[in-house]
Amino acid sequence: MTLVLGIDPGTATTGYGLVREREDGSLESLAYGTILTPTGTAAHQRLSMLFHQLNELLLLHRPDSCAVEKLFFQSNVKTAIAVGQARGVVLLAISEAGLDMAEYTPNEVKQAVAGYGSAGKRQVQEMVRVLLALPGIPKPDDAADALAIAITHLHTRHY
């Protein structure tokens, strides 16, 4: 059985999702949620909080590998820089834990989970619910996105 930690990085909110592939190929969600950092706190302190909370998750669950969403932005440079800083902290924590890591673009995640690279957010969330046999769509959106990233890694690592 393989356990993957999917991460949707952000400074204010970082989504995480742990998905295990069972021996029969089915998938199950072990945990999901968000790491939140308080608004109004200095950027370096928020990044430190993210690093330490992510380390706690890695120590608690001991995943076999991690998958992180690649940075994608269209026009908001300020948001892109903040997300880039959070991604750097996430990549550092994964590296320090000695884990293998993969990165996926939003379109790669949509393709792997919903079968269509331009699928809408709701379609992807519903497929996450179905693939993990959850009673409802995982909330918040950042956690659902992180589960989708973990599923993408489990689906694509065979290739």
C-alpha cells in the first residue's frame, strides 16, 4: 500500500490530503484539511508556521511520497510571489523529510482526476468524492484540491 500527501500551497491557506492506494488498487482518504496562518502576521512568521505545521503532518502520517501543485498564475504578481514563497517552504519541508516529490499543473490534475484538462472545479471535486468514496465533497476547496493532487500522483506514478 502506498500513502501520498497531496499539497495545495498557499501562504494564508495550504490544503493537504493524504490518500492511500490499497493493494486492490482502490483509494482511501486518511486525512485532509488545511494549514492556516493568521492574517496580519509578518510573512516570515507565517512561512515559519507553515513549515512547522507541515513537518508535524509529515512526522504524524509518514507518507511514502508527496505531490505538490505547480505554481500557476495569470495576472496577480503579488499573489504569485506569496504562493511561490509558500511553495518554497513546502518543498524544503519535503526535502528535509527525505521524501520523493512530484509536481503537477492544475490542468494535469484535472486530466488525471476528471479525464478532461479543462474540467471545472465542481467536476474535479465530485470525482474526488467518488474516487475516495466520501459521503460529500471535501471542504474546504483547498483540501479537496490537495486530495486531487494526491490522486493525480497515484494515477500517474504507474506510468
